[in-house]
Amino acid sequence: MLDSIKNFFRQKALRKFISTEPTSILPLSQIKTANVIIDVEEPGFDTLKEDILAWGRATGIEVNIYFFDFRKLGKDELLLTSINTTIIQKELNWFDMPSPSKVGMLFREDSDLFISMISNKDFPIEFVSKCARAKFKIGRYPFEGHAYDMVMTGSEVAELRSDSREIFAAITDFLKKIQ
């Protein structure tokens, strides 16, 4: 019962905030700004962050990185990232929608490229991916309703599983090939 009520409010929130920006695949030469979302619990997220920033510098693209950190932090533990660009568990409402004040930059700001490096189907990821305003969206999980223009998935087999750095390298390699 509670799940159906949550789903009702989730769908209502999506209808209210969903981006109406038309999207399509863009060549790298037309991309000037990019917003990227990373999961702090991803192994090697710090290295992935550095890869993304280095790619932005190398291509001349202004990159903004946002973080999802849903770990249970103890009293003495600190966030690994800036509180201004990190969405934490406490900032989700009862049906798991992130606070609009926290994700407002993604919703108000038009960007050329949006990349979600998070490969799960949790509602906060779906919400941000569908509501972010961008001309070209790339993600790792194929949400219902086609949230992305392109989906890059890794292997589901544990010993063959692709890590986020490999996925990001595949994304940037693909972007170089678009004319």
C-alpha cells in the first residue's frame, strides 16, 4: 500500500518538474557546459571526479559535478564532498524526492550535456535525470520513459563488471566520434 502511495507522489513530482527541453545527440564541438552526477559510494569516485575534470579542461567544456551520498554517516564522519553540490539522504523527502532547493541548479540552468554516472534505478537518480535541463543526456540505467539520449551500461557479471572510469572513458570516446 505504501509503495503505491509513494509511486503516486513520485509520478506527480515528475510531471511537475520534468524537463521539457528537447534533447538530441550533440557533437562535441557544440558542447560548452556539462553537468555530471557521481555516486560517492562508487569505488574510486575521487579518481573518476579527477578524470571528468581533466576531460573538461582538455575539451574546454565547463563541467559542474554533483554528488549523491546516501551513506549512513556517524557523528564523527564528514562528507567527502562539498555540501553545496552533494545530495544526502536527509535531503530526500518521504517518497525519496531530492529537495528542489538542492537540485535547483540542474533544473533552472540549461546545459549542453548531462551525464549520470550512477547505475541504479533509485528514484532520486530517475528524478534528477528526467528533470535536469540539458540538450543531450547520457546515463547508465535505462529508465522507463527514455530519460536519456544514450545509455552506457557495463557488464552485469561480477568478474566482468565495468567500473565507472571505464564507462566514462567509453562515453568520452563516443563523444569524440560524433560529427
